[in-house]
Amino acid sequence: MTPEEIIASGNLELYVCGALSPEEVTEVEEAIAAHPEVKREIELIEESLLHLAETVAPPVQAMTWTYILNSIRNVKNIGDTKIRTLNWPAITGWAAAILFMGGIMWMLKQTNDLNNSLQVTTTENTVLKEEKATVESQLAENNKTLEILRSKDYLAYTLLGNQAVAPESFAKVYLNNKEKVAYIDVNGLPTPPSGKVYQVWSLKMEPLTPTSVGLIDPENKAGEGIYKFVNFPTQEAFGITLEPEGGSQTPTLSQLYTLGMISI
Amino acid sequence: MEQPNDLIIAMQNGDEKAFSRLYTMYSEAIYGIIYSIVLDEKTAEELLQDVFIKVWNNASSYSVKKGRFFTWLLNIARNTTIDKTRSKAFKNTKKNLSATNFVDILSSSDSFNRATNAIGLKKFVDALKPACIKIIDLLYFKGFTQVEASKTLELPLGTVKTRNRTCINELRAMVLG
């Protein structure tokens, strides 16, 4: 068909309306490509139909476009990976927020750790203070004892170890004859086995008469390894035996650890 | 009017500005087509939105090498609108749509978009032969194929074609001067 025939056929009008069969569409499209006058004719048909439809339309609300724009922006990247854009300000914002949260968590942890270690230190401090107070009071006690023992009113005696039972043992007795007070230093004696206790005896030689002075137990303690005894009977000798807990009426001589004579 | 291929290609590449300009050029006519079918402004507005969202989302399915952009728009608009008119909800509100054509709309409506243009057209449309009104309504506004129009009007195919051409020619003379 010549361009004129195609224009006169009525196919171009149907083509613009979208009412043409697929075969005729191909024919029209070939003619459009080949003949500028066919294309021009198409444009004129389209323009008049466009105007006609516009005339029928009520006023379009401005909101319609806003709505369309919002919709396409919300779904812009779905199914279209090619033009996916990165929202750097948002990414930066989120990154900053995450870093900030991380920082806060870290600082909270630090504070928590510090609080814990402070608590531990405080506890340790209290323990140390208590220990210090104990040591100080012990020191004061020891000094007091030392002060007493150094005074001229006290005489010192060494009780030597019994060769048969404890040859290496010894004990020291500091005696104030006037006030009948004695301090006994048992550092030279081995630690008594469990269930046993050392008992101090005052001995009269002729005939051999033992008198119990007391037990080496915490009740009499006057300092580290030093025990105090009052109303100490002045006799000729002192001995220390190992006795069952609670002490004995008479000394168990087989367990005599130390013995010393007094030269009055 | 030459087809704005540059704008169409830009839109296909995701250019919102180009899309906005195409919307300005074509939305009124598309709205007119939709409105002539549903005859309800609110429904027509919603459909116009749906149509242009579809245009954006399916932009890549159109090729400037094949077919007119306006015809492509027309098909989307008609299909979207016809789907709507087939929906149950729509059927319940509207009963007798087929009785109305674009001339009825023109003669019953007071407010048109391009007032001056509309007045001129109104006069012309009043003068259009009833046969022309019927054929343009079916082929252009209602999206009938030439075969369907031929059956509905009980005319041979060739007559549908030539009558349609004559009627559009008359319209052209009036609209484009």
C-alpha cells in the first residue's frame, strides 16, 4: 500500500485507539518507519483524540500526583536492582547510632567492673583494717608483757627438755615471787597433739609433791606463746607434762616434757 | 504532536522529573477515559493513581521503537478500569454504565478542565452525528476491537474503519483548526 492508501484506510485511527489486529499493527508500524507523512498523520489523530478525552475529564486533584509520587518512592527499589541507591545519610546515621549504643554499653560495663573491683577493694580494706587492729592489739599486749618481764621484779628460769620424752624441748618461766605471778613461754615446746594439753606443775622435792598450777590454754594466754599464771605457788621445781584434755589430778610423768629447778 | 521519546526513556531510567512531565502531558486525557467508564470522580481518581503507578513500575515493558506511548497508556488505563468495573464492590454501587457515553458526560457536566477549549468542543460534539458518537465511544473510550465494534454496531468491518476515520477527521478539523 502507498502512504496515501494507508492514511485513507482508517487503520491509523484504529491503531491509535489500540483497536487494530496484530497483523495490521505490523503493517502500520512498517509504514510509519518508512513514510514521515504517515507518522505525521498518526500524530495529528493522536492529538485530536487526546484533546477529546481531556475535555471529558473532571478537574484532576493536585493530591493525585503527590499520592503517585509517594507510592513510587516507597517501592522504587523493589525488583529494580540496577538503580538501587544507597542512602548514605541514613546509613551514616544508623552507624553512628550503633557505635553510640556500643560505646554506652562498653562504658556501662566499665563502670560496673570498676564498681565491683571497688567493692572488693573496700572489703579487702576492711579485712586489712581488722587485721591491723588485731596485730596492733597483739603488739601492744606483747609489749606490755615484754615490759613486765623486763622489770627487775621478775626472775627467769629455763625448764630443760626431758631426755626421754622431748630432748629438744624447753620452756621459760618468768616469776615474780613477791606478787606470785608467773609468765611461761612455751615456744620451745612442740604443738600438742589433738585431744592433749600441756599442764604446768609446781613440785616440792622431799617428798615429791606435785601441785597443778594450770593449763596452757587460751584462757591464760598473755601474748604469742606466753601464758600468765597468778597465785603461783613458790616451790622448788616446775614441770610441764602432756595430759588429756581438761588436765589431770596428778602429772603423767611418762609425758613430762620439761623440768626445771628453782634456786631460791 | 511528536511523542516525547527523550522523556519516556528518562522515565524508564528512573527519572522522576521526566515522569512528572509525562504525567502533566497525559494524565488529563487518561483521566477522561477512566471517568467516561466509571462515571465517579473518587473512583476515577484512585484508578488514575493506580494507572500511573503501573506506568512507572512497568515502564520497561514499553519500547519507543514499537507502538505509540499514548496507545500503551490507553491500554493500561482501560484494562485497569475494566478490572475495577468487574469487581463485586464496584458492581454493587453502579448499575447501568453502558447507557452513558462521552457526549452525555459533556452535556451533563458544568465544570471542565480547559474551559474555553471545552466550550468549543461541546458545540462541535453536539453537532456530531449520533453514529460518530457511538463509534468513537466504543473504539476510543471503551476500548473495543474493530471486530467487537463491528458486531455491536452490526456494521461490516470496512464500514467501521471508514466511518471511524470520517468521524475522527471531523473532530480533528474542529480541535486542531
